[in-house]
Amino acid sequence: MNVASRVRNEERFAEEVLRRVLAIAVTQRDDGSADRMPDALFRLPSGVEGALEVTTIGAREALEREAIAAKTDWHVVGAQWAWMIHVGSGVSMREFERHMPALVLACEASASTDPRLVPREHRGDAPAFEWFATVDVSMHGFPQTSRPGAIDVLPDGSGGAVFEHLDELPRWLGERLREPDLAGNVEKLKATGRRELHLFLRIHDTAMPFSLYYPLAWGDHVPTEPLAAPDGLTGLWLAPAWRNPILWWSVSTGWARADCLG
């Protein structure tokens, strides 16, 4: 899936969430024909018109790793084994994509299930092995497999101590929403002049401290503290990657969970 397709899917996902929770009707989508057009314009059942902006937040390198690791067409010409590869934080996925085929083929040619086990005489592509020795990547090959040539690339996760509540989240969000990237999204919404302005955030696990991400993604808590939202913003949706229900905030009703995709 290319970047444009992934972005469109995220926008359609956000639209579907708002349709199920608020019964919106999308009236126009950003087709690139106008500058600073939000991702969607919509109308509520009451007739009030609104605008929706959708974006993903997280560490740049982590988002790059996720995008490349999620490719469905990993393939090395000539590979016969199945491979499981874990990619840690800080790894350039562009360099990984460049060096991985040479590592796989050298391993299979020398009957080695791990690049660290490949004898020197079989290391034809020395730069690939030099790179592998300096990065947080683990590879394991399975010679006996019903999936010859299959290569599964998985980003390694993170961890840490967690809160059992979300009361620290509004303060963190209040600061994050005023950083230049998200402030730009809010300004784009305000430029529409519409009454209902909603920002939908897909939250990567690197977007915030793990102590906040865990209860957001895996718990059912809602914050007890109010959100000091930027002027004009009337709705905020927080969608942790791969999780449901979604946490959302409305200027009129406060915090709630939206178990809308069951």
C-alpha cells in the first residue's frame, strides 16, 4: 500500500467513526483542487456544518518504520526460506530495505539461520554485514517451511511504567495541540468558518509517553480533567493504532469513549 492510499484509508476510517457516533453526512472531500482544504466537510443532522482534519502523530523514524514494515510485498528474488525480522527503534528503514536482500541470500547460501552465523567466505556483500553489526535488527530464517520466500518484518515495541488513569492526558494534549504541526491543522479548520471543527488524531505508540499511551489504547478510562483546547476546536478524536474504543472530546459534552467499530 503506497502512502497516498494509506492516508486515504485513514481519512475514510475517521469519517466512518464520526458517521457512527455523530451521524455526520460528508458533503465534500479534499480533492487537491483548493489550497488549505480540510480533509472533509460535513453536516450534522441538526443542519450545523463542520470540518474534519485527519493526521497521524508519532516519532518520524517510527512512522517510517511502520509504513515500510507494513508493506505486503516483501520479497527477495531467489529466497526459499521463511524469515522473521524484528526492526528496533532508530533503524533507518531505507537502509534496511537496501541491505536486507543480501543478508537473506547469504544466509540461505551458507545454510545459516542468522546473519551472525554466516562464515566470512560467504559474506559477499560486506557493507550489508557491516551495517547489520551496528543496528538493532534481528533476523531468523526457517529452512523447513510451508511458506517459502515469506518475509515478515515486525517493528519492535516499547514499554515502561503506566498510569491507571488518564488525568495527565489533557495537560499533555493541551501543550501538544499548540505545537506547530497540530496548530497548523487547527488553523486550517478555522479557515473554513464552520461551527463544528474536529481534529482526528491517529496516535502511534511513540506519539506520547508510554505511561499515557497504554491506558489510552488498552484501558477504558476517560480523563476527569477538562481539556484546554485551542480556540475554535470543538471536537478531538484520539485513535491509538489498532485499538478500539476511541477516546473523544467535545466542547459541549466533554470526554467519552466511542466503541463504534464493533
